[in-house]
Amino acid sequence: MQTNPQQGIPEAQLDRRLNDIGWGLLLMLTGAIWLLPETAVPQGTWLFGVAVILPGVKVARYVKHIAVSGFSVVLGAGALVAAVSQMWRTDPPLVAIFLLVIGASLVAKPLFARTA
């Protein structure tokens, strides 16, 4: 088991903490938006919050030298695109775009993986 050299915390424990913090922030964001009147929350606010939280947790992982999942980075970028499109009132086919990107990443990952 590897330890984080800065704090002596096992990497798995730090990974779990960051994961819990990310989920906690997402749940708090969702609850706060649900409590506010619909007219007080601009469209795309939840997506924008997700687009900030997901990459924020990934940056913390990167800084602490913990493996970062490319899939969640793509989800964060997708949430940012969706939030901006809702705020600008555009209507791109986001579901189709996400399915293409996710499918392409699933196909590309084994092709570029190094084998031992």
C-alpha cells in the first residue's frame, strides 16, 4: 500500500476521502438547489456546479498523486458544455454527443493501453 509522502495517509484512504468529499458536495448542491424556489435558480446552475466539483476533485487527486479517471474528467467537461448551452439557451444534441464521446473513449482505451 502506498502512502502519501506529504501527510503519511495511505493512498487508498486519501482516495476514499476525496471521493466522499466529492459526493458530499454534489449532494449538498442538489439539496440546496431543490430548496430554493425555481425562479431563484437560473437554468444550468446544477450542471455548472457539477462542472466545478468534478474537475475540482480531480485536481485534488492530481496534486496528491492519486490516479485520475479520464471518464470523470470527460463528464465534468460535458457538464460544463451542457451548463453553458442552457445558460445561452442553445439546444445542441448533448445526449448524442456524450454517447459518441463515451463510446469512443471505451474503444480507444484498449487500443492505446500498454501491455506488460
